Amino acid sequence: MPPDTASAQPTTPRGRRTRNALVHAAREVFEEQGFHSTKIADIPRRAAMSHGSFYTYFDSKHAIFREVVNGAMGDLFQATRSGLGDGGSPVERIRAANTRYFASYARNAGVLRAIEEASFRDPYFHDLLAQIRAVFVDRITTGIRRLQEQGLADPKLDAERAAASLGGMAEQAARHAFLFGDSFVEELTVDTLTRLWARGIGLDPDSHD
């Protein structure tokens, strides 16, 4: 568990600008240095503010890192949520969702790298990663079950286990592309992932129905 942390919400436009500037600066520093190497003093220094400004809004490094993580995860969750109502065939919807996922992962790779680095030394961040993955698995599970109910996906699949496997495949592809610097051709990677995903749940990857 992390130490007790708290953050204060400003009540004035100036306060909101100051707090947002601190969060923006914190994100930059965490992306560059990682969570454990970052000192609280680094954050207001990057924001060109006094040290005391930090403690007006945050009482710890954990508190502001949590704020940074919330912003990145909100972007990732929105990227996948927006695919639920897409038109097109099931395979086209899977492709669109994978495309958005990779784009969002690329935007937030620095924060995700910082979370992963922190998770090796802090059980709180290890648990946080597990919670993030659980949200994605739940969302994929819902999609697979919907396709099964429509008679499109393999009815013999355990939807939750299939979702965990497919989600893990997508996450590993994104990690290797954006965290480990593997060569990455977006269109080829998304196409390969989509074909594997479609076949994995019993869809024809070349079908437009």
C-alpha cells in the first residue's frame, strides 16, 4: 500500500492553472527520470514554481504521480471505450479498436514505463497495473460475449480467458513497440494483431460482414 496521500482541488482559475502546470511538469519529469529517481523538488523546479507551491495541492510524490497516471489511463480507457459503438463488421471494429489502442499507448508510453518501473519496487504500483489490465480484460470479455450471443464468435470459448489472452497479446505488442524500442510498422502490426484476434475467437479476418 502507498503512504496515505491526498491532493487538494483549487477553487479559483489561477489555482487550477497552477495545479495543472504542476501535473504537467510532473508528467515530464516522471517520464524522463522514472518514479523512484524523481524528487519532489524536481517538479516545482520544472514548473518554475516555488517548492511550497507543490504542497499547496499535493502532500506527496505518490499523490501527484497518481494524478499523472489517472490522466494517462483516462486516455487509454477512452480510446478503447469509443470503439464499442462503432459501425462496420466485427473484424473492422476490432481493427479500429486496435488502431486506437496503439495510438493511445504511444501517447502515454512514458507514463506507462514509469508505472512499470515503479511496480518492481512498490507493491502499490504492481497492484495498479493489475487493476488497469483487469479493466481492459472486462471490456474485451463483454465484446466477446456479445459476439457469441450474436452467433458470430466461437461459442465454446471461455470469454474471460480468451479476453485475457488477447488483451495480453495486444499489451505485449505495444510494450515491445513503445517501451523496448522494437521496430514497429503500425499498419503491419495492427493488421497482424487483428487477424490473430479474429481467428482466435472464430471470425474470418477477411470477412466484411
